[in-house]
Amino acid sequence: MIKAVFWKTGFKVEGHADFDEYGKDVVCAAVSGMVQLAGYILKAKGAKFTREKGHVEVKLNDFDKDTFLILEILKSALKDVEKKYPDHLKVEVI
């Protein structure tokens, strides 16, 4: 299962969806694409972006309206995937 955890100054996503075999896992592909895009955008805005196999973490240095909007859109998109695939993705906001 993929676990996404959001807090006010960043987020962490780790794990594997195990929805299908490697290369055919649509849950993994959707989550990976969204999370990495948000991570690279936030990195361009000065955030610390760490990406390793099965793990992404973003720590924000600055928090403005754009950053808030990016995080809210990512949370919302991941929650949509979680609703459809609850056995493969868990989204938590702390």
C-alpha cells in the first residue's frame, strides 16, 4: 500500500500500490506522476525535494498562496485515487 502523509510544511509518500505487476500498476503510475510533478514544482519554489525508490518527501521553506494551492490540489487528487482504490492508497493529513 502507498501511504501519503501531509502536514503544514510538506508531505511524504512511500510504499508500493501492489495493484498490478511492475509496469502495469495504474495506481502506482497515477500517484507517482502526481507526486513527482508537485515535488518538482515545489522544488522550483525552494522546497527540499527528496526522491528515492518507493519514497518521496517534500519539506517547504516558504509557504505562500501558490504553495498552499499546489498542496491542496495534490491532496485532493490523491484522495480521489484513494476513494477508488482504498486497498492500495491511504492519504492522511496531520
